[in-house]
Amino acid sequence: MPHLDDWKILHQLSVHLLNSEHTTRKLERVLEAINHFHGTTKALISLLDSSRARLFVRASTGLSATVVEDLSQIELGQGCCGMAFAQGRRVVVADFDTDSLFEKFRDWTQQHGIGAGYSTPMFTTAGDVLGVLTVYFDAPHIPAQHEVELTEICAGTVAAILERDSIEDQLRRERDRRDQVLRGMAEGLCVVDHDFRVLEMNATAVHINRRPVEDMIGKSHWELWPDTVDSPVGREYRRAMRERVPVQLENMWTDPEGRTGWFELSAQPIDEGLALYFRDITQRKLAQQEIEESAQRYRMLSETVSDLVWRADANGKPIGDTTSWRRYTDDWSDELRWINSVHPEDCARVQAAWKRYLAEGMPAIDSYRVRRMDGQYRHFESRAVPLRDQNGHVFEWIGTCTDTTDKIMQAEEMRLANERKDRFLAVLSHELRNPLAATSMAARLIESPATTSARAVQLGEVIQRQVGHMSRLVEDLVDMSRVTMGLVLLNKQMVDIGRIAHEAVEQIRPMMVAKRHALTLDLPLIPCQTFGDKTRLVQVLSNLLSNAARYTPGDGNISLRVVPEHDKILVEVTDNGIGIPSDAIGSIFDFYTQAERSTDRKGGGLGLGLALVKSLVEAHGGTVRVSSDGDGMGSIFSLTLPRSLS
């Protein structure tokens, strides 16, 4: 995709090409733009010298007279230029020093400091090769895709310029010949009397009309060409006859054989009536159409790129096509005021900055929020560069607006993830420090000569408990790594959720007994089967129960309920513990949330249990969610699993 500077160059080039400059200067301007796109200084346009069957240099930049003279001797099929012309395709030489096809030119390229180059053929509207546009580089170089695309556009522009100039030169020569009747016969001539009966037609007119001359002489113009009776052509011809004034217009016409073309028509009053001249300008029209379509491609490109491309006059007022901005903001007001779509908190700052850029005439860059068509405000980065006339005065601005919201949100998400990770590492170090300290002290005491056998047994039990605690921490970390890396393997079989619930309760019962919790079980009398991994499902329910026990004060109430439904099984763990703030509900199942939820660390744990629950439940095709009325109001964790009825 073209960069912003490329847009500026293309825009300036289109402005210059509309000026009435000599063709050579227009071609040089195209080459200067080509050099800018490629970061080089050497480029040329070669055309065919049909008399010698060789190419000659029509325009060039950065090449000495000697090099131009040498390149004007290139035969068709030779060298980068001649091969591109003869084959009608782009020829790329990435390195003249190593390309065996161009070994005979190696001494010449080394002598003149040419390391690489590529030639692009230019075609007429009829599809014939008109010439070649060649770019040279000092060092080896492979053109990038956007360089090739820009060169193709410029090659088409050059072809249109040369073909249009050629046609216009021909038309000028024909107009000069019209001063003399005999020399004016190169165009179609039809003489009609005052009643518009055809008196005479020259060979060109007969050929254009594709009818024998005897079928036209003596007949009425309106009979021969009935479609002109009520058309602008007929009205202008009648005015010329009535007012005795010359008229001229253009008209598209389909001949009797079905071929359609454009003609320049003119009527000149004469004694007999009118001399009607018609000149075929189809090629000129096609050349003009090509230029217009090229401009349309520029506009379409500006609308299809992800950035919003815009133009403004020297005073900052939007000009040209504003469709992309209107479509984005849904602002279709008659007089577009872009500031109306900017966030109210940013308006004053943005307007002040824009006025400063306009006054200084310097490239502008700013960030602000813009209201999208759906009403959402999005972050934008806007860039603009001024275009100056030959006196250095700014006459226009061209810029782009880029939606950076997703990039900003991704950066914020990464920042929050890093914060959660840092807090998790702090929690992990705390969880490991205490058992390590206890284990280390017990190990030193057990080695003491004064330690009795009974005391040694007690110290061994301490070491065993602390090692067990650290083992559970390590298991949680291993489970976390497996989940995040997608390496959890499930050994699925038919299991009864009621039995799973009993095993999970047995694992957590010591914790509940220690805190004097009252546990209520509401299990179905019939089996509730699901296709799953028994060990992992026990882990899921034990994690939910341990979470409830951890965050429920002593003498609290905890319940576990299993409800069979038609095609799923509902499991609910309810407690009357500390509850969950509303702003934490959305992240409760994220990894490391424990480090944020319990700053006093009374509950313990690494904050991985609920994240593992969510991952394991989803791996079984189920869902899990949580609800809470806030601090001190307890919580309800609900999960569903697919029910197997067979």
C-alpha cells in the first residue's frame, strides 16, 4: 500500500500533469516521482524508433549524455529495456553482476555504476507496446510490491500522455488542413442543401457511414440519420442553417455495421447550405477515459484502505471526496464539520492544535477520539502534510486517520496481565517461603544431638506436612502450565456426578471440620452420568468446595447441589462467605485472581483453582459461572455438564 508521502507525490504529479507543460517536462515529472518511490535517481522512458527497429530515450533523469546515447542504440530483445519491449512484460535484473542473461552488459553497468534495474512496458489503448519505463539502482535491488504497483500506475499515465499528445498532434494537423478544401478531405465531409438533402460526400464520409455513396446522395439527412432529428446534433445543425453560424459538438454514433465510436462534428454555412465535417475522435476519448479511470482508481484506493484519507484547503476546510469519513462517522450533513464527531473532551485541544498546524504550515500529527457510526468513541491517530505551490504557499492539506483503538486495548490488556503475573509471583514466593522456612528449621533441629527420638518423629511429621503443601503448590503450577499450553489430556469414561461429589467432599472435609462449617448435600437419587475424566471432575468440585471453605468464615454454611435436567447436569456450590465485589465478577476465573482478591492472604492459595475449574469444565463441553450480591453476601458457583442418558 502506498505510504503517505507517496500519496503526496501522486497528488502533486496529477496536479502538474493537468498543466499545459511540454510533454518532455511532463515525462520528467513522472520520472522524478518514480525516483522518489524507489529511492533512486536514475530512470528513463524509451520509445520505439520504427525506422531503425531500436529503442531511443524519450526522457531521462540522473543519466549522463553518454549513457543516454548508449541506451538509444538498444535493439529489440536486447538488454533490460529491449527484452521488456519485445516480450511485452516486466523484466527485473536484481543484480547485473551475477545475472548470466546480461553478462555482455556487465562491463558497461559497472563502468556507469548501475547495480540493478527493471523495465516495465507501456501499452496503448489498443494493447500494443508503446515503450518502456526503466528504473536503475546503484546496488542490487528487488522491487517491492508497492514499488511495482506505483510504477504500473505511472507507466499507464505515461502511455496515456504520449497517446493523447499523439492524437492531439494529429488533430491539430487536421485542423490546419481544414483551411484548404482539398487538404480538408482527410476528415469526413458531407454537403447538404438548405433542405438538408445530401449533395456530396467524400470518400472518408462514405467509409465512416459504411454505405454505398449512391444510397446516400440526394436523400434527406434526417432520413439517412433519423436518430439525429430530435437530438442535440439535429438541433445544432438546424441552428447553423437558420442563423448561418458555424457550430461544433461531439457525438457518439453507431454505424450501420454496429460499430460505435466518438466523432467531432462541425457545421459550416456555405452557399449551397451546410458543409458538415465529422472527425473520428474515438482514440482521444479512450485516452481521456483512461486518465479519468486512473483518477477514479486513486479515489477507490483511498476508500478501500484501512486508513481514512482526506483533503483540506489551506484554511483546513474539507474538500474533495469525504465519503470514507462520512461512512465511518455516519455524518451526512450538507456542510461537513469533522470536529462534531470528535469526543467533547478532546474538541478544544484538537481545534487549537489544528489552528497551530495551519498557521505554521508544518506536518501535523495528533491523537484523539472519534465517534463511530455505532455511537462508540474510537481512538484515532491523524497525520497530515501540507502541499505547497511554486511560491511556497500552502494551498492544500492531505492526511490520513488511523483507528488505533485495538492496538491501545491490546497494550492495556498486556499491562494488566503483567500486573496480575507480578502479583502472582509475589504470592507464590510468600506461599513457598513459609513451608521452606519450616522445613529448613525442622531439618536443622532433627540433626541436633540433643533431639530425642520422639522429637525427631515430630519434626519428621512437620517436614512431611510442609513437603505435602509444597507438592500441592507444584501440582497447581503444573496444571496451570498444561492448561495454558493446551496439553491437558482427559481419560473420559461414563461417570456418576453423585459419586464425584462424594469424593470431592471427602477431600475437602478436613478443611471444613477445622473451620466448623456446616455442609449440606443435595444429591439426586438417580444416577447422573456424564462422559468425562473422573479425576479431573473430582478436582473441579473439590476446587469449588475448597474455594467456598477458604472464603467462608468459621461456623459458616456451604451447600453442594446436583440437579439432573433433560440434556445437562447442573451443579451448584453455595456459601455465605465474604462474597465477590461486582467489579471482580468478570475476572474471577482468570489466572492469578487470588492474588488480587485476598490481599491479607488469610485464605492462602495461588489463585489458580477457579481458572483451572473453568478450563476443565469447558474441556468437558460444559460452562461455569458465578453470582454474588457483593461483599459479605456469599456466592454461588454454578456449572453445567452434558448429561449422558444411555
